[in-house]
Amino acid sequence: SIAALVARSDTGQEGVAELRQINDYCAAQGYGPDRIVIDPSVVRGLGYYTGMVYEAELTFEITDDKGRPRQFGSVAGGGRYDDLVKRFTGQAVPATGISIGVDRLLAALRAKDRLNTDTTGPVVVTVMDRDRMADYQAMATELRNEGIRAEVYLGNPKNFGNQLKYADRRGSPVAIIQGSDEAERGVVQVKDLILGAKIAETATHEEWKDQPAQFECPRDELVVRVREILNR
């Protein structure tokens, strides 16, 4: 195993621990070994990476110019580079990035007939507790599996207002909120951002009370309640 190969290296053991954590996050989102492969042979061409590196490949079959079948292949790659910003600013800034081949990705979308002109943003799952990232990722995955665009907020979660501002900039129709209290009770808060904006513009106080833009629902009704909002 990888762990056995680096057993005498503190840096190697730290890397294995990070890979295990990443694997746990992926598993929480429902991604198994058929989707995520930890491959120690993957190497990026630039020397500033300080942690994991990764490549994203599309495995559906196409034919090349000579009519031979092959997998579509890589569309993105990146990794962690904690020291890169420091080289230019002198300030240590942890960072992870990815480079996407836009032309390649568009070609793949056309091949799969997946181009969509809908400008509605994704449902944003807000983060109240960094230690529960796996739970938030699981919510986003559950929504995606039902055909609903969703993402987890990845900025600094300390200022909750900034998370809602981010959702607004993304054109998000819904924000999902679950703090420790909601988690203990098995519920989530669903914030209807479209209705909230309309109410803020035109409604009286009495109308606002009759049409709350944020409500609580059982965790297992998350997809149903979000879809109700999207289908209005």
C-alpha cells in the first residue's frame, strides 16, 4: 500500500492522511472507486505543488479521426500549491486550483448533447461548521443526483452574510442552511432567494408574514422542497 511505502517519512505519512480525508469526503458525496481513483503515478508538470494533484477525465467513448474508438480523456487538472502566492507577495496563503480546458469541455458537452442555456444559478449549500463539510457535500450530491444544480460554499464561513451575498451573485434560487441545532433535530432551513427578493421589493409586512421566504423542513425532504420552489 501507499502507507507502507512511506512509513518512514513524516511528509509521506502526512500526505497519506490528506488522501484519506479527501477519500472520505468523496465517499460522503457518493463517489466510489468507479469515479475517484487515488493514483500515485499522477504527476503534474509544474514544480510549485505542495500537496495533492489531480486530473479530471471523461471516460465515455468517442471515435478519433481514423474512426477508432477511444475514451474522451482529460479535461482538467490541478492541485494544492500553498507556497505559490508567497513567492510573489511574501504572504502565506493556502491555495488549491484547477485549470479547465474550456474547448475540450465544450466539445464533450456537445458530444453528450448537454449544452444548456439556462442562466439560473445553482442551489448553494451554506457552511455553518467546517467539521461537517462531509454532511454539506452529501446534501449537494443528493440534489445533483436528482438533476438539480448545487454547490457547497467554499469561502470563509465565519461571515454568514457573505455566504448569502455569494449565492445572490451566483443567481442562486435557493440556499440551504443547517447548523448544529438543525443537524441534531434532523432538519434543514430552506431559504427561497427568489421569493425573498420579490418580497423585499414589493410586499407589505402582512404579506411577508403570509409568505415566509425561509422555512424549516425534515432533512429527508430536502430534494422535494427544493424542487417545489424550482417548479413554481
